[in-house]
Amino acid sequence: MDDARLAERAVTTGEVKISARKAQVYYGETHAIRDVDVDILDKTVTAFIGPSGCGKSTFLRCLNRMNDTIPNCRVEGRITLDGEDIYDRSVDPVQLRARVGMVFQKPNPFPKSIYENVAYGPRIHGMARTKADLDQIVESCLRRAALWNEAKDRLDEPGTGLSGGQQQRLCIARAIATSPEVLLMDEPCSALDPIATAQVEELIDELRANFSVVIVTHSMQQAARVSQRTAFFHLGNLVEYGETGQIFTNPRDPRTESYITGRIG
């Protein structure tokens, strides 16, 4: 079986990692997200696309309860991780965010050294018993984020001293340091130049071997390059969700076709 067939089969037979049913989001009286039903597969890159303000980032933040930090924001419906309702009162949001990591639009390294940026999460979650354990985690994560060779001789220097693309890869290394199962990325390349964007896209493709990756992107070309499944949002509704090739070449909903061809958005 050729690589394309294998990839397609992996997409269609992947296990469901996150599931949403009748998910709603309100900001005060404003109904921002309506009746979203979606199954996000494990070890797959899922892209959320749609016009600005359509709800894709709002829904992304539901998946690790980042919306909890926004006043007057209310989430209804059911969202599960491995079958467990993440909004159940017994779920600790801090522990949930260790399992569902997040990378933001603008690189936001902590005002600490490169080493401490990566070591921070494992340290507070008690994942390393010794300094040697912590050293191993830091090196492993920087290698997986394709940053080790550039950073190994300057681990004590501030993370803020790196270039924009390096800072974003540092933030990815920081996000995977707590061994999450899911990695959320909210337009991770929008502040980067084309070379840094290509490096992050290559990294995303490698990360899906170990994580379920969900990426919000304003670039349809990026969604087509990096994802196996794509969800199209419009005016707070999930209009269409399916394999990326099908969404881009044979969309079922005329609104999806209008967005992809540039008639709306």
C-alpha cells in the first residue's frame, strides 16, 4: 500500500481523542458557538478554518478550558477527552491543560532562560525526580521541537533572545514537556516569516506521530499542507468536517465551497 493510501487509511480508522456534542459558547448574552458536533482523531492533524470571527479560536479554547479564564464566558454541551467529560466538576483544569497543551498565535516564551522555559512544566507537575531527569526532558523536548542544535550552547540565555521562529519552536517544546496527549495551536505561524513557517509546519507533521494536533489557521494553503482533517466554521457554526482532501476538492456545503473559492471570507 502506498504512503498516500496508508495516510488516508490512518485518518479514517484513527481513534477518537476528543469528542464534542451540542457544544455551545456564550459571551454574556451573545451566542458565539452553536451546536458543534465533532470527533477529533488521535495522531492526526485537524485544521479549523473559516473567516475571522467565525468561532474557530473560541471553540479551540473550549478543548482545554481556556475559556474558563474569560469573564462572562459560558460553555454548554458535552466535550470529552478519552470519553471523560472535561467540564465535569471533578476535573482539575490545571491537570487538564497538562494533557491538552497549547501554543498561541504570538510566541510567548517566559522571561526565563531557554532551559527554564522547558523545565517549568515538568518541575511543577513533579515529572522529574533529579536534575539529570530534568536535563533529559529538556534535551528531548528541544530535539523534538527541532531547536536543540541551535540552543544547546545557550540554554542559560533568555528565551526572549531567540528569533521569532525559534521562540515559537521553544513554545512548542514547552508545550510538549508535560507529555500532553493533545496539542492545540492557535494560528502558530501568523507572526512568522515564510522560512520559520515552513520549519514549524514540518515540525507539526512530525508531532502527529505522538499527539493529536489541532491547529487554527487563517491560511487555507497551510491547512491543506499540514492537516489530514479539516473543519470549516462560519458564523459560529461548524458547517462541514471531513478529510482535508475532500473538504478542499469536493465540499458538500455551498458555504464551504464559497469560502474556499474566495467568494466569502
